[in-house]
Amino acid sequence: MSDKLNILFLGPAYPYRGGIASFTDRLSVEFEKQGHHVELYTFTIQYPSLLFPGKTQLSKEAPPSHLKAKRVINSINPFNWINVGIQIQKSKPDLILVRYWIPFLAPALGTILRFATKNTKTKVICIADNIIPHEKRPGDHALTAYFNKCIDGYVVMSDQVKQDLLQLDNRKPFAFLPHPIFENFGIPVPSDQAKKELNIHHSGGLVLFFGLIRAYKGLDLLLEAFSKQQIKDLNLKLIIAGEFYDKKEKYSALIEKLGIQNSILIEDAFIPNSRVPLYMSAADVLVQPYRHATQSGVSPLAMHFNLPMIVTDVGGLKEMVSDGKTGLVVQPTADGIANGLIEYFNRGKSEFEQNIPAFKKQFSWESMYEGIMKLYQSLNSVSS
């Protein structure tokens, strides 16, 4: 599609864990496959331990076989930001792809980019997970504005992030590109085998809540839905698979209060890539009961495993579900979620599952690559 470019990815990559790092690793593969030279710069320190609610920020998985990320960015050392920025400035990449999802990192990334782009050659495209963070704090807008000044163009993956970007800065060029399907998490396994390996002994339906547990994700709404008699009559069990970044005691108390202990299975841990296929293959449906959202990396993960979803009508979640065909879109209330579960299990998994392969073809890494390259070329044509 173009001449070979020197491209620098700036943000989380292996050995950091999580969806953003996995996205970086997979997209870098796509750029290399298309003939470009790629480098990855990631963190020596991403979050100070005092600010990190989980057990570890690092992956225990084997490293990717393709590119090795250079750990050079210290998120809390301004001298490091300047040094890294000058280093990039001298290397003169054609394009920097930087990830943005939390204002805490705006000073580090923004300062690096200020120095990096003084060579007048390098363009910067931000792949934005959030413009406005899920959990707001004083100073968020000022920090994001500082970062935004260094950006030539944006990639947004949901309409919610698009609207947030337009509120922040309606002059910056952007491309709306859906989050591609993760296909680097293995293949489905037979449901019975998955249940056996997870030590799940249940003959009824299995509902999956997957990923980090944070307040905005609405797990409490899903628990309340499970307390309703019509749901109890369906003989369902809920698998909660993910590390608690919110207070676990709050959810344990709610489960006891609702009297649904026998309907809940909890795996309080970050789920490694090697075990993701087990949860996705054992479940009959993934539920994302979010109170608010931009987009979710869990949605394309479920689609990869042809697992239907029930999502709430918030942010960009519904953009990855064909309502009534590949899953259901419901109101972000306990009643709305309960009604969705009732409809889903009355209709049966196979009715939704059969429609996913055709639907997910639009969410490809090649489409993401082509959209980024089109945006990059438009930035160059404006500046030339």
C-alpha cells in the first residue's frame, strides 16, 4: 500500500500483560507483514506499585516470537522522558503509534512526543482507548489536553470515544476503526473438556463475566439479576473470571445478601492467555453488564471464540453485537440483564452462535492497518 516505513509503537507491550499490550503485539505483526520496519518502546515502570490495584503488571506467559519490545520509558521520571524523546528524535521514525487510555501517563507520553517530533519528520497517530477515563479524577482534562497537543491524528474504535474526542478537539483528523478480533489466543476446545479442566461440574447454562473487576463494569447488576426467581429457574451458574481491582468484599457481601452463593463461581486472578480458551469454550454466553463504556477488548476476544454476548446499551459495546443475531443488547439495569438472560436461554446458544462467523469478518487486523495507513498518508499530504 506504500513504501516501507520506520514505525515506532509507544506504549504497553510484552512483558506487560493485558489487552492493550496484546493489541500492540498483534498490530505490530500486521505492520511487519505488510513490509514495514517496526520497533516497540514500552515501560520500565508503567504504574508505581502504590497506584496499581492488581497483583502484578507483568505477564507470566512466554514472550512473543516476533518482536522484542525495548523497556525504556519510566512513567514517573521526567529526565527519562526527555532522554527517550531525544533518542526518538534522532532516530527519525516516519510514524509513531502511541496508545492513550489514562491521563496519568499523559505527562510522560506527552513530553516524550514533544521532543521526538522536533525532527519535523515524524508523524504521531494516537490509538485512543479512552479520551475521558472511566474513573474520573481532578486534572484529567488538563493532562489529556497536554498530551493532545503532540498528536497529528487519532484512531478511535467506538462512537463514544469519537464523541469524546470531538469535545476535546474537533480539528484533529481521525479514523473510526473497529477493534479487530484477537485471534492469537488459541482455538476453542470442546465444552466438556473445558469444563473438566476448569473443574466445573454443572449441567445447566454457564454465564461468563470475564476481565478485570472494576466498579464501572456493573458486576453488581449482574449479581442482582441472578437473584431473580426467573433466573434461578433457568439453572444457571455465573463464572466470574478476573482479578478484582474493586473491593472484593463488596461483591462477596452482595452475593451473601442475595443468597446466590451456590450460583456463583469465582476465579479471582488475572487469566493468562493459555487459559482464556477454557473459559470462552466452557461458557454459553458472555455478559458485559457495564454501567458505562467506550469499547471493550473482551468483546473481540469472545467473537474469536464464536461466543455470543449480552451487552448493555452503553458506549461502544453494542457496536460489536448484532442485536438479536449474534447476541443481545439490553438496558444497564438488573431487570434489563435478567430479561436478556431469559430471552437468550429460551432461544438457545446455537441460534446466536451460527451468525457470528459472518459478522466478525469486518473486524480484521488488515482493515485496522489500512485505516491507519490512509490516515498517515492524509497527514503527509496536508503537510507537504
